[in-house]
Amino acid sequence: PRLSEEEAGLATGLSPNAAADAAGHDIDGYFCGDTSPLASQAAAFRQLFTGGRRWRDRFDRVQARLRQAGDTVVALHLRRGDFGWGPFWIAPEAWYLEWLDGLWPSLRNPVLYIATDDPGLVAAFARYRPVTALGLPPVDGADFLDDFQALCAADILAISNSTFSFTASLLNGDATHYFRPDRAQARLLPYQPWASPV
């Protein structure tokens, strides 16, 4: 039987003494609500998705490559390929450039990593000498993995209007600042991954 995400009450279902009301059901929805009710499970969530040996081995290699390039890793996610309509709006590069212009002078030996499905965008950020692909052997069927792990390893993260990079921010427990585009204010604003709507 089907249940909507509202009926399933997934956030309460994660508490240690929760009843298994959603067990045996096909639960559907966008699962993009407020993450605040899940915040108490942040460490368990990170462990579940990043605790495996293969993840850690690859993550350590990605992180080492980033740290070789600089002391403060700033990562951007610029999603373009399957976006650009309805709720999947695209924030312009100008918002990210304006944000970087204000931030960059305050950072110690920064390196900019750009995760994107449109390599043509990188040229707009040339003055920051951005790093993109890390030159690691690709993971068959998961060519996005290095970008995702770079977002998870960043000290400062600026995401797009995308669950891909929002999920990376949930898994990044070490970043000091998180930013995302705000359509109403036409700029990047700070957010907290475990206390914000997706």
C-alpha cells in the first residue's frame, strides 16, 4: 500500500523508540521538507552514507588532492544540464562571483573547486584559478562521485538549487559556512543543512 511522505511521518520514524507505522508501505513524495526534525540523527545519517571503507578510501584521496591545492577549500555546485524550468530554477554565475569577490580576500590560501555538469561555466571563474576534475581514475557508473565528495570535503560550500549539493551539505560535517541561492533576494545566503527546508 502507498503512503505519502506526510502520512508516513518519517522524521518521527527515525527516533529510537518509534513504531514501525511506515513498514511495508511504498512511500512517495519529494522528501524536501524542513530538515530540523532530523537534526538529532545527523551523525547517524553521515555514518550510514559515508562510513563504508570504499567511500572513505575514495574520500581521503579526493580530500588529499584538494588540500594539496590550498588551505581553505571553497566548493561551488553549478547545476545546469537538467535544470531551468519550474521549481528547478538556475541561479546565475554572477551571484556566485559576487559572493566570492566578498569572501576571497578574507581566506587563508584558498582553493576553489567547481562541481558542474557544464564545464563551459568554469571560464567565468578564471581569476580564482578553479580546480575541477581531480584526475583520479573514474568510478564506473558514478562519474559524479568526485564532485560529490569534493562538496562533502569543502570548508566553505555554496550549493545550487539542487538536492545533489544539498545532500552533500548534509554529509559535510566539517564546513564552517554553507550558502545557497535565494531567488527572492537574487544572491547567495547562508543556511544550515540540518535546520532548513531542502
